[in-house]
Amino acid sequence: TGAFFKFSMTTGLSAVLNIFLNLISHMFDFHFRIFLCRGLFLNIISCFSHAFSLSMTFGKILTVTTRYTSVYYP
């Protein structure tokens, strides 16, 4: 498999995991207010969500870069 496919799959996986973490965050924020370590748990989820968003951004940049270099620098 090529680099374009790997970057595209990583970007897609990061997007799905980011959406999943946002849903979990909203679920714990609205439904489970009695949870003891709620603040710490939401901070950890927020950290991972930001990490997945950053990897999504880098994945998109690398996907466009590999597509450009495969066309213009064969």
C-alpha cells in the first residue's frame, strides 16, 4: 500500500475517534454528573480529542502533499 492510502486511513480513523470521544464527553457531561472523577475524566477525553484533531490536520496535510508529489514529481 502507498503512503497516500496510509495517510488517508489514519486521517479517517482519527476523525471517527474524535467524534466518538466527543459523544462520550457530552454523555458524561449531561447524564453522569455524580461520577466521582468526572473532571479528570473529561480533561483526559478532551486531551485525546485534541490529539486526534491535530493528527487529523497533519493527516490531511500529508495526504495532499503525497498526492501533489506523486503527480508533479514522479
